[in-house]
Amino acid sequence: MRSLTHCLFAPGFLFASLAAIPISYADTHLAVAPSTGSAQHRSAPINVIFDTDIWSDIDDMLALAMLHALHDRHEVNLVAVTISTDDPRCASYVDLVNTFYGHPQIPVGIVHKGMNLEAFRKKFPEVPWPVSRYTELIPQRKKSNGFPMYPHRLTDGTKAFEAVSLLRKSLAAQPDGSVVIIQVGYSTNLARLLDSKPDFAASLNGRELVARKVRLLSVMAGNFGVSQFDGKEIPKGVPEFNLMVDVPAAQKLFSTWPTPIVDSGFEIGISMLFPGESIEQDYSYVENHPIADTYRMHCEETRVAYPTLMIKRCPEDLRQGTPDLTSVLYAARPDRNYFSLSKPGRITILAGGGSRFDESEGGTHRYLIQTEEQKARTLEAMVMLASQPPVSSRHSEGMAGASPRPR
């Protein structure tokens, strides 16, 4: 959930999003480090598991749309989606999006006994939870004839797989060293995966299973460079929301994960804002589009809840941060020079949800950095992928005259 549409920058931590404001961040012109990808891995689609907190913010939704486009391009094979927010309606919403894009076979799992609405209100009482209700309301939309606007099978999210069970089953079914996991929410599911015991899916424990099957973890978390918000400087290392929600899980993940980690920090996504104009211009190939409907709904809710943002037109005036999208883009295209990498080192998660990077020659952690020259091209790629029409779906019909998407 590190989307940035209505910033709640409370003292001492970074939360959620930013909209319709000028953004800059400190210059991080570092040398390009070698990619974690290799030629032998690029010939076939990358097996991807997407772990998301998709709930009240919407960069997760745009990242999921990107993954479906990459799936259609045969750049990735989206194996499964797991959810770290304990709200069954999130699972139903993800299934709705999967179905719209013509991939209803992709299984959906959700955390059990995790962070739910009550827990969020208790942990962050200053935030008006839920920030947005799109995962609840979009699946309820009906056509004029009473039929669902977006038909899908998993209408009851309580029937979704338990997340760790789905993670173990999905990993066990893939070739060794072939999986990239993208985590853009809290670390709850992956920490529990590491602690999991052998079961019917695999005779290995969780850490052994990850070490055998996963070649990279691409994660959105932390804050590794100076950024700017509303004229104020945000120093690196400030506590960040994805880490704060489940600090023990994040500490376990970064201290014991057995394969390389590449982290997209808060400062990367905050520097590239998704243009609201794209929703009007690039999603009109079909009358009803769940991504466009979600963006508009979130914009209207943000306008009401945060009048100081001066949002006058929806969706045009909502400029959405892209943190989760950056983790997807790097995972799918590590060799395309959208980003550079820090030197190797170790990321440590601090008690309050802050983060620290210590450079070390044998370290297996890196974080994304970006030059000004890379930003425009990177944002264009993310916008184009998020708005690409489905290929193997009825929604592609009647699109004569639509601009082709370069492959």
C-alpha cells in the first residue's frame, strides 16, 4: 500500500500518499550496479507471486494491472496473488480484477488473523479508516439489468485460500530458482512463510522452500533517500507505513530471507506520480473498467476527506504515487535501465518501523536509486503497462482504432 494519494505525514513516520503536489527528492546519482537478472532467465516468462495489502490505497491496484499486462506480454507468469490485509473483500476484489483481465485461473490467498479494520483503528487512531472503500464497493456494482458489473467467481472472499498455504503450494509447483516474489504491503505473509513447517505441498520448511524456489524478492518498503513533501525535507530512514504495520514480521523478513532482496524505498515512488489524465484517456476502450472506476472512486473519497489538497476534477487532479508499480517494473524488467542499484549491503528494520542500510561487500540486499534522466522513461513505462487493454478477454472486443501498445 505505499501509494501516495492523500498524504498523512504524521510526526515520526511516513504514511500512504501524496496527490497533486510538486515533488522532488535528493540527488542519488550512483553507478549502475549489476542486475540480479541474467540472460538465461530472460528467455522465458518470470514466475511471479504478488503479495499485496490491497485495501484502502490504489497503487496496489495499478501494480496488479501492470502484472496482467506483463502476463499478456509473456514477460511474467502471474502464479498467485496473496493479500496481507485481513479483509475478505480484498480477495474478492483481486479476483474481480483477475477475471476482467481474462485470467480468472490465478489463485488468490489472504492472511488469517492479520491486520484488520479494528486493528488499524487501534494502531493508527489518527487515520480515518478505511481511507477508501473500493474493495468493498466495486464488487457490488450492478448493470441496469441487475447483473454484476464485473462478474467473477470469488464473490465470498472468506472462501479464498489461506495465504501461507497458497504460497507454499505455489512455490512447490515451480522449478527451482525460478520465482520472483513481489511484496508491496506488510511482511506478515512472507514472515509466516519463513516459519512454516513441511506439509502436503512440500517436505521442506519455509526457509528451505524459499531458498530452493525463489531467486529474488522485490519489495516496497523503507526510506533510503531524502525526499521532499510540501516544501519539507523528509530524511532517509524515517519510519514507513509498510514496515510500521507489522514491525516484527518485517524484522524477520529482512534478517532471515535466504535469497537476494531489492527494495524500492518511499523516495522512489514519491518522485513519479501517476497522471490522473491517463484514467480518462487510456481506459475508455470499454465502458466499465474496474481500474478506472476504482481510481475515480478513490479520487472522490480523497477530495471529500482532504479538502486542503484542492482536488477539483476527478480523476484528472489526483496524481497518484507509484511505489508499488516500481517494485513490479524492476522485478519484471531488471535489465532495462529504468533504475540503478545501490551497492550490496544489509537492510535493518528498526523498532519503530524505520530502516537502515549498511553497505557490505557480501551483502544480499540492495535498494533502487534513480537519476533524473531515468524518471520520465520509467513513469511512461508504468503508465502504459497499467493501461494496456486485456488480450485474452471479451473486453478487448470492439477496440478498433485503439492505439497499439508497443511490445
